[in-house]
Amino acid sequence: MSSNLYFPHITLNWFVFDMADQDFREEFVKANNSFLHRVYKEIVKKENGNLLVSPLSAQIILALTHSGCGGQTAEELRTALHLSDDPAKIQSAVKAVLSDLKTKEGLKLCIANKMYVTRSFLILNEFQKIAKEMYFADSENIDFTKNEQAAKTMNSWVEEETGNKINNMVDSKLLDELARIILINALYFKGDWREKFYLCNTQKNNFYKTKNEAVEVDTMTSRPSQFFRICTNLDLNAKLLELPINGDASMVFVLPNERDGLAHLENKIDKVFLPYKFIRSVVTVFIPKFKIEYQTDFKAVLRNLGVNTIFTEGDADLSGIAGEKGDLFVNAVLQKTFVDVSEEGVEAAAATFAMIVTPLCGFMNIPEQFIADHPFIFYIKVKDVIIFAGRVTDPRY
């Protein structure tokens, strides 16, 4: 049985990497990790179940939006995203990251950006240039007044870029004559497990949703005497297991030592996604199969992170995209995500869109065991860039 993971695919232009680009890339990766733990912390305030978010998908589309912001609007968004105060550095960092995450053997990774613009609406040449050259974003004119057809066009593009895993991304009810621009990022991942799981080793095991409440779930089991990278962290009171994926990718499971230890782990969420020193050891692994489909209202999350002006009619400064300050504002930022973990591997997808409108007034020696039989956190990374992160509280849903 083949074991693979799946991600979206994007064609990127080649460019020369220098030390400055590498520095910008590392700065962006740190910013992405900081943004992730703050976003995670906001989501779990209202979410008790499984969750999945793509910090990279959100940060890319918001960084592109930031390129067209000015004044307080730009500063609030920059602070929330932990971005550089130099727009040129941000653009170089994004370009470096996107180019560095090009498809590798054994791994399919698609990161695609698209800009839909209402007919007869003129975007500044400089913003169009940044979108195309730094974010590799295609642009297409569309008639938002024909809301159902417009939504169908955009949703078809998202479905194609995410292997049909993200459906109905844009709700036609959001579209009207005030809509001017919709920016979309689509992310899709699929690759092979380096150490395969086999269907014949999958068995029914208990998964403890709480300290005493268990449900029976399909659990994948590694072969005997397999080596994996594992880390025991006393501060987190958890074990971290890294399962390698071909193409410089991996999936990390962060398992509390206690059945009811997720709350303690999430109280230290700013430390969960940090790079730790793993030791290669013989480990017997038990991981439940799970599938998550999730939607995040990033507008609400961003407001809680101090981003308000960009959503305020009359105050938002998106003059770097078109018009004058107050002519445009953002009225929706949504993300849909999908992940499927099974013997076949990991398949994951995400799409994030930001909708810009005009106001109404204008517009070892002994084998170790890693038994994931209670709630845990996980994340998927390519090289050192975290592209998905989430938690499992019940593998059945």
C-alpha cells in the first residue's frame, strides 16, 4: 500500500537567491510561527473540537493586502502579522519563501494566488506589479453583480488548485455591486510517508476524549524496530514525534503526557511550534486516522489581534491598491481547510480570501512508545515553514 501526502501545486519563476533573500526568508518564517500561535490562541477561545488552520495561506494573502495599505491600516496589519517595517523586505521574503517551496520529488505542493477584480475598476500599476512579480498572482476581471456566476468562477478555481478538497469557498451572498476585489490564496499538499504505515497493521483502539471517556477509532501502527525522531519536553509536559515526508517535509505530533493535558499544552502554545532538538530512536507509533474540515473567520481573529482600521468604512487606507484613503475597505477574510491522515498518507488543503469593497458612500535501546490515544496538537511543515497546524480532540469527526 503506498503512503502519500498531498498538497497544491504552483509553477514558480526561478530567481537568484542571495544572502539578503535568505535573511528575509528566515525573518518571514519566524513571523509566520509567531502569527500561528496568536491565531491558534484566539480560535481555541471559542472552539472545543478539532481545528485546522493554515498560517502560511493566511499570511500570504494578508501580506499581499498589506502591500496596498498605508498609515495606521498598514501598521495594524503589519504588527498582527509580525512583518518587517520595510515593505520591500516583506515582498522579498514572500518571494523567497514561495520560490523555496517549489515542488520536490515525492512531494506535491501548490501555493497559488489569484486576484479577481470587478470590471472597469482600475488597480494601480505598482500593486499589480507586486502581485504578479512577488506573489506570482494571476489577475482576472469579473462581474460581481452577477453574484452566482462570479462565485462559481472563483470556487471552480479554488477547487482546481486544491484537488477538489476546498469547495464553495466564496458565498455568492457576499457579492454585490460594492465588491471591488477578491484576493485568494489556495494551498494544497500531498507527499509520500518516508516510513510507511500498512493497512494490515491498523487496528481498533480506544481514544480518550477526556480523562475517562473513550471512543473506539481506527489506529495506524508502525512496523517493529522503526526509527523515528522524537523529543521529550518537560516544560510542555509532552512528547513530540516527527514523521518524515519525502521532499523536505514532515508532520509533527505534540502529545501531552496526560490524557487531560491538552489545556496545559495550549496554555504554552507560544512554545509548541518552536524548533526542538529531536533524537532518532526506535519508537513504536500509534496514530489515529483522522479527517478535519474547518472554516476560520479571520476577520474576527484579526480584530482580536488589534487589526480594526482596515475593516472600518471611511478610515481604511487601501490607497496603494486604488483610489484614495476611505475609498475601499476589507469586509471579509475567510479560510477553509482540509486534512486527511490515513495509511495512504496526509492530504491537506487550504484557501483564504480577502474581499475588498467600496463603502456605500464610495466603495533508545528499549523501544519507546508514542501512543496518540488522547487529544493532541499537530503541524505540517515543509523545510522549516509551518503550512498547517491544528488539534485532534476526537478523530471520528
